[in-house]
Amino acid sequence: MNSNQHSRYVLIQRFSLLLLLVLLITGCERDVEIDLPIDQNMLVIEGQIEAGKAPKVLVSRNRGFFDTFPANLEDFIEKFIVQDAVVTVNDGTKTVNLQFVFDPMNYPYFYYTSNELTGEVGKTYKLHVAAEGKEVSATTIIPPPVALDSIFFRLNVFDKEEDSLGFVFARLTDPDTLGNAYKLYSKRNSEKEYFPVEAASFNDEYINGLTIEFFNQRSTQPFGQKDTFIKEDFFYTLGDTVYIKFCSMGWKEVDFFRTFDIARNSNGNPFAAPTLIKSNIIGGLGVWCGLGASYDTLITSK
């Protein structure tokens, strides 16, 4: 075979390979139609009752996947916040009607509450909400609080050059009876409210009766998300006063928070598996949660 024939042979081979690749790609194409579920108008509950405190219940409406989120506070309140619901809580002895309040100093700002009822450890609380032709209900219990053994500060171990930023670590000894579940909240310095710590909701399925250590990053305050990552918003700083609220709760309740965190963190990730957010609300979405809370304070130092 001379050089010209060899060149034509190579060219034909390459063309044939390209043609085969094109046929494979086009042969795999097909029109896929996905029937998205019709958005159901449902009530969403974000409610809690903590030992020694009055209940707080936020009642809102769900939002369709493709719905535009309101651009201002007035539209948000009108479209999502339910202000005329009939909300009651029964503690096994009496049923109390909760009243709607706007409280800009306490999250979630728009909620139903009553000073006629305060949480007690060991009691079961039944929630009932009627609004807009719908009724939802849920039951929760306030478990005994489980205190952390200790909390302490460590500089960021992932950056050997770091000399001021770090995490607050906690040491916990889980009781030797299976069935405990926990959620961690925190605030720092002059922050007014405790807010959930990312990925710090868990049960004792694998740690029953054991002593463990875990770290927590700074909790995110409402509307505190930024478009750019700033290390100081993720870590604690030397000299911070850190307030820890460690809550015991039921397994179903912690399952809501755990699956909610997973779904939120995978939002927009094309490689993440869909996550079904578990709820203990019958007839609606969200959570009604009894909290047995213990508190601790730490001033961060080396």
C-alpha cells in the first residue's frame, strides 16, 4: 500500500468511526415527557413547644415548584402567611386557643401562641389547625433534656495556618436506652435568637449509650445568606461568646429536620438523589415538635 492509499484508508477509518458515533448518539435520543404533579394547596406548620415556654406555631401555605417567590415582605405575608387560622393545643387536661401575633423581636415573627399554656417535660401535646377549608393535626411529647458533657473551642484543623477561626466542639454521652434524638441550636455575641446548626440533627440509632464528640459551625441567622463565601460567617472567632441550646426531641421530629437539611443542601445539584422530607403533620406539611432543652455558654479561646 503506497502512502496515498494509506492516507485514504486512515481517513475512511476515521470517518467511519465518526459516523458510528453520530448514529449511536442520535439513536439514543428520544422525547421524554415528565408529568409533574399538580401543586396541592396545603398548610405548612412550623410549630414547637419547649419545656417552660409557651407554644409557637407558624401557619403558612406551600408554594408551587415553579411559582415566583415574592420580592417584598408585604407580598410574602399576603401570599404565604395564614393569619386567620383556628389553632388549638391540648395537653391532656385542657385545650387552649392560640392567638396570632406579629413579634418582630422573636422568630418566626408571625405565629400563634398563648401564655395560658407552658410546656412540661413528659407531657404529650396535640396540635389542631383549621384554616381555608383544611384541617391538620399532630402530636408531640417533650422528652427529658440531655445535657452535653462539655463544649470547647478548637482552631480550624483543616488549615494549619489558621490562628483565629475555628469550630465549637461538643462532647455527649448518650443514655443507654435507645430512642433519643437531638438537635443543636446556637447564637453568638449579641444575636437575639437561637437558630439551628447545619447538619446537627441526629438520633442515637448508632451511638446508643456511647460518648461522642462532634463539632458545629456557626448557625445561619434568617436572611443572612450571601452570594459569596466569607470564612468569618462559617467559623467562630477567638473571643466570641457562644450560646448553645441542645434539644432532645422525638425520632419523627428529628427525621423532619434531618431530611429537610438533606433536601436543602442537595437543591440544584443534578447528581443528588431526590429526598422525601418526612413530616409528622397529618393532612399537611412541616413539623410540630416538643423540645427538652439544656443550655451552655462558652467564650472561645485557645
